[in-house]
Amino acid sequence: MPKDSGIGASSKRREDVRFLTGKGRYTDDINRAGQAYAYFLRSDVAHGRIRSIDTTEAAAMPGVLRIFTDEDFKDTGSLPTAWTVTSIDGSVQQEPRHPVLAEGIVRHVGEPIAGIVAETIEQARDAAEKIVLEMEELPAVTDAKAAVEAGAPQVHEELTSNLCFDWGFIQDNKAAVDAAFETAHHVTSLELVNQRVVANPMEPRCAVAEYDAGDDQYTLWTTSQNPHVIRMMMGAFVLNIPETKLRVVAPDVGGAFGSKIYNYNEEAFVTLAARILGRPVKWTSSRTEAFVSDAQGRDHQTKIELALDADGMFLAFRTETYANLGAYLRLFATVTPTYLHGPAAGGAYRTPLAYVNVKGVFTNTVPVDAYRGAGRPEGTYQLERLVDKAARELGIDPAELRRKNFVKPEEFPYQTPLAVVYDSGNYHATLDKLLDLSDYAGFAARRQESAARGKLRGYGFATWVECSGLAPSQLIGQLGARAGLYESAMVRVNPTGGIQVFTGTHSHGQGHETAFAQIVAEHLGIDEKLIEIIHGDTAKIPFGMGTYGSRSGAVGGAAILKATEKVIAKARKFAAHILEASEEDVNLVNGQFTVAGTDRSMAWAEVALAAYVPHNYPSDTLEPGLEESAFYDPENFVYPAGAYGCEVEVDPETGVVEVLNFVAADDFGTIINPMIVAGQQHGGVAQGIGQALLESAVYDKNGQLTSGSFMEYAMPRASDLPCFVVDHSCQTPTPHNPLGVKGCGEAGAIGAPPAVVNAVLDALNNGGYDVPDIDMPLSPSRVWAAMQSAS
Amino acid sequence: MVEISMNVNGKPVSGAVEGRTLLSAFLRDDLRLTGTHIGCDTSQCGACVVHVNGEAVKACTMFAAEADGAEVTTIEGMANADGTLGVVQQAFQDEHGLQCGFCTPGMVMSAAALLRDNPTPSEAEIREYLEGNICRCTGYHNIVKAIQTAAAKLTPVAAE
């Protein structure tokens, strides 16, 4: 029977009530007394030299308080990146300065050049039009491969080339991998593009800053997934404001998907402007600005090859990828296509040899960084497309080819050839679950039925493994990380028994206020309603690294559990003292402290009150109060996995693809709240289908983003998607954290794109069209063109 | 500046606005009814849907002055008189029809308008009606379920 409370219960989300009644508090809902408004003059060319900028007339416009240019920010630091990637030749990544406002050169459309602060946003906007800007347009390069060719325009003149790094993983294995290809029975190779997409959370970014000269204190309210990271990176490194003088608040945040991890130019701008002007300063992004200023995602061009033996067993795979980083490095720009990409690029298979090569390249485009899945979707897409192609070439059922190459359940923990050890899993079980839920056995009949209506039906598989639960600090330190990735928690028991839990993670749609309360309630045996989760304010929460990479349950949840266990240990001391028993004999069961073998007991709330009324305690051994904090650093990564099946119908007359059915059979280890987990699966799959069929950030040769609004950028709508079948009943809890949870937030975005594309290729190739390959997004025109060139 | 007055969530309000002031800006900035959200600048996303004289309207497509004299309902006016969630709101919570909550006010307002026009919509009709409301979190699956659940609860009442 389903539980109605604690771990495993589908508790309704408490945060929903404020969201459903218009009482959510997002950053743009915050208005400070005396607030002024910022607007940015942004570059409308992809590459140019600023010859002159004249703000005289603009500064005299009504309501204008001040116009800022790079001169005002010359003492500030570069917007930082958080990881050092070392190239094959031993050199470290090239890392150009990333200024708050452009310093003489603009390097992508949308780069901020000047910031206008005025009494109203309309006045700031009007004044921007009066700035006289003389720009010498320079040749631009937008394609990563083109950018490393001889004679390509240089994005950063001070660098030796546009190549940021050339990373080989694991370089020492390359010779053995290449040798395996020399003698292989069969080699399947594929060149593909994982196109650039835009995260587009529904809430555009926003930042409001205030400065109190009385005690030299800054407060920044901002749309962030990680307020402490902003405080440290932006405050201390960019603006030279000590952590003690800056409070960063990330209130309700309307979705993020990675795009709100980074410390952005605009946040630094309003923080400094608020002090200089002595006024609160607010900036709210328009959607049009978001398209050219939020970090974008993906943008890989890859050649991948698979060597197989005569039985269809995988012998080795190797890749060569050009990863477009855009014009500047944001926080996770260099780790996303490398260490977040390579380690799980071997997927669910026991391929003994593997080599991943990624070249990170600067171009005159908006910076690229982690987007839902971050490196893992790119790795999964290329591998799962390749495996399907191999199955077609060898005439083996794609499910069978996968199954025979899976890591076997008894082989965990499994040492991969890509440095990491998979913790636990049962890939056969998730595939079996998928085949069952999607009625794979009945597919042939459904295909016939479609054919009778003149439609081409296809079924596409994808399996995926994610290296998640960021991250064991010691390990990532060896790999070039400049920070630790532990998480923190503080559990404060109030005198009447109510509990506040302060977490370093941040919820922007994931339901932490509900799910984290379930963890604490489970272990204390008390009502979830007695527990409040507090996040998002550096003045309240302990130092923590925030929410991304499906880490919150695995790392943040474990920190909460650890702090809860400390609280229980101390509460037991109070109970033992009052009940005149030894600590070992006192047990906490269903919220009651009871003495073993007796009828003596105390309720949770009684112990909580007693902790704060220390009238009769051995004060030398028992401090008053009940409040504990914990930092949890995971001992290793965790490896959620799944098997996805997509069924499509292609209209041969038009090339229109309709997704008829999508089934996700996932293994996330222990599930805290099944309802929330299913919601994460739905949302991830929708984003994956969006990338497969609809979405694309398209730059023209001059570097103009031609899909720069919701008019041109095809966001998935309700009518583009089916209802999904999602399952998470296959559970192999991880031994790497005390909760056994593996993380579910990115799964769908990782597994869905290859399943959709494989389904379309299955439909075409079984429908008489020899189409070996097709790139996303599978728009009707692209599918139709592929069919025409095939026939 | 134009002097305007209207009823918002049953209460008379008035203000002075520029001709270019959008209804969405008037609600958010002048009335501080921040439940109506702005998710785009091309009238695509639907986060700002409100009801004007009973019709679902994207508040960013209408000047505040055009709503002079109108009856306007926003998400803040959708709860029951005792403060509990209305039927559509409750269905969204019950079916987990929201995650980050940003598109939610527009979704609820659109859903309520749909169910008034078509008390028993099919799944296809629901998906078609939500053409103008973008959600990035839920994949729409649970939004569709929430509207179906709300329809089932409202229909017996409507039949009485």
C-alpha cells in the first residue's frame, strides 16, 4: 500500500498553494523603496570594435540617473569559470577575460555595452536609443569547426587561437582503442550534430540590488539556482565584496534548467550600480534579451565510431567532438563538454575500450553552458544513435543488440574504461519494463495498421546512464574543479517541536519544500507539517553549492539526513536524562522516545521543549538547545539509468512527425516522492522531445540569432506532445549515499532525443526510405527532404 | 496620462496610466497584483492570462486604458471566498500540474475559461486550447490531467 507520509509518499506539494493563488514571490515581484531601473544597450553585431560611444544626449534625457560603460567596471574581476581543463599536450585551457560590460570589442550579439539607470524602465529604454555608438563590424565566426580552421576570425585577439582546449579522455588508452578498430569485424561510424538549444525557463532572469551605506551591506535578490555560489563568485571574485557584506537571496525561481547557475553580467551590474547611485536598482530581462544573454546549451559536432566483433559484441568506441563554447566562458563552460560528458559516454554497455576527444572552441555566439543534463545528453545521443545504426547495419534487433552488450546485474560495482565505477543497476530490468509497458510485442501489428492509413510507424529505443550526484570533492579536485561540491544542512528544533531545515540547495520547481520535509519526517516519525524547509537566502542558510546536475536529493538530501541524525542523537540524551535511562536503551519510534522494556516514554515535542528548559541537567556534559548542522561530501558519484521507447508516425506526404507514445522506464534508486519524480520525468522527456523535433538556436553566417524569440524558436506546446508513460519501479538504491537516491531531474532530457530520432529513422528505413542519418530538429521539411533524397 | 477605473477581483480600482501602459503592467506595477506574470514580449507564452469581462485575455496584448470600466479577474481572485483553493486550483495541486509555478497563473486562468466554454473537453481539445500557454516544466501531462479532473468535479455542479 502506498505510504501517506515520509519517504515514498506522494505528498502533495505545499509550495503549490502560494503558486496557485498568485502569492509566489519571484524576483520581479520584489520592489524596493526608491528603486531605479536598469536597461542595457546590447551589441547588435556578433563581432565589432567600439570606435566611440557618446552618452551625452542620452544622459540628459528625462529621468536618467547615470549611464555606465566599461570605464566604470575596469576595477572589477572577470566573470569566472569554475573548472580547469587540461589539453592533450599538457597545456591548460585558454581563459579570456569576461567583462561585465564590453571593453572595446563586442564578441556576440547581445553582449552588454552600456547600462542605463533611470527613474522608470521606459525612461531607461528611451535613453538607450539616444546613445551614439560607432561600431566597426569585424568578421564573425559561429561554427565550431570553422573557427579552428586557418584564417578564421579570432574571437579573442589575445589568445593564440579559438581553441580553448583539446581534451583526450583517457589519452593513455587511445592507442589500444585505435588498435581494436584495426582488427574489428565491423565498424559503424556516424557524424552528427547535437544542435544548440535555449533553456528558456518561463521566468526571465531578474536582479534587484540594494546598498545600505550605514553598515556597508549589499543585498541582491536574483533568479539563481545557487545563491551562495553567486555570493562567492560574483561578490568576492568579480566585485571584491567580502561575503560578510553581501547577502544574496534567490526567492521563488520560475524554472532554470541550468541557465540560472551562472553569475551573470547583469547581477554584477545592479549590485555595483546600487552602491554608486545610493538607490536600489532593478533589472528584468525581456524574453528577447534572454535569447541573447542567457547561457545556451549543447552545440556539439561529433564523429563517433563503434567497433564490433562477429557476434555483435562492442569492442571499442571513440569520439571526436567540436564543442561550441560561444564567445566567453561561463561558470561550467569547460567542465560540461568534458568531465560531465566523458565519464558516462559509454552508457549502459560493457564496451572494454573507449576514448573521448573534445575540442572546446570559441565563436562569436552567446556563451554555452550546462543545460538540463549538461554533457550527458550529448554523450547519450551520439552513442544511442550509433548503436541503432549498428543494429540496422548488422540486421540485429536494436533491443537485442543493447541487451547482449549491457553491463550485467551481477557485475556491479562496474569499472568502466572511462575512469568511473558504476555503483549499482539492472539495465536488463529497465529494458524489460520498457518492452512490457510499451507493448513492444504488439508493435508490428500497429505498424501494419499505420501502413493501412498511409503512415510510416517507427519505434525508437534509447538507454542512458547518468554520472550524477555532483560531486565527490576530492575526486573532482583532481580533475580540475576549483570548488568542492558537498552540500550543507542545518536542522533547528524549536521549543514547541516545530522544525526548520536550512538547506544549501535551491528549489526552482523541484518541490524541495515538500520532499525534504518527507526525509526529516520519516526519520523523526512526526507529521511533515511540523517541518519547514528554508532555502535561497545566504543570510539564513549555511554555505551550500545549490541545485543542478540532479544533485539535490543525492547530496542535499543526504546532508539533511546527516543533520537529522545528529539532532536525534542529542534529543536521545535529553530523553535518557529525563526518563532516567541509559542512552542505549532509549529509542525513537513514531515520534516517541521510549525506554526499551518499559512503558516509560516521552513525545517528540516534550523532548524538544525540555532541550530549551535546562533546569536540571548535567550542564558539563549536556548543552541546552537542539540544533545541528552537517556538511555532506559524497564518497562517489551515483548512476541513475533508464530505458526509453518512443513510437512515432511519419506522414510521408508532409514529413510531419507525430509522437504517439513515449515510455520511460527509469531506475533512480530510492524514491522520496513518486508524484514529484514522475513530474520530473515528464518535464525532462518533454524537453528532450522538444530538442528532437522542434527547438534550434539558429545563427546566420553573420552571427545574428535568427530564432531569437518565441515567434521563431519552437517551444514544445501541449499539442506537440502525447501523454507519457513513466515508471520508476526498477530500483537499485545506490550504496554511495545513505538515502540510496540517484537523482531524476535530468533523465528525460538525456534519454528522449535519441529515442525520438531512432523512432523516426526506424519509420523511414522500414517504410522504404533508405535514410542512414538525420540531424535534429526533425522538422517536417527536414524529414521530407531526407525522404526525397533517399528515394 | 489617462485616468482609468475598473473592477479587479470584485474591487473597484483606479489609476492614472500612460497610453502605452499595458494591462499586465498596470496589474503588476500599479496594483501590485504580481500573480500575473510576464514570460515573454511577443504575446506567446500566456503567463499573463486574466479574464476581462469574462473572456480569457493575455494582459500583455491589451492597454490598461482599454480595460477602463471592465470587470477583470486575476489569479488572486480565483480562490473560494473562505480562502481555500477553487476547483481548478485544487485540481492543479492534486494532479501535480505545476512545478516552478511561473506559467501556472496563466494556465489556471486559461483552464477556467476553457471549462466555462466547454465543460467536458476531450484531451485533444484541452491540448489545442492551451496553444497559447507555454509550460517548460511539466511537459503538460499533469496540466491536462488537472483540467480533466477539474472538469469532472465541475460538471455535476453545472448540471444542477
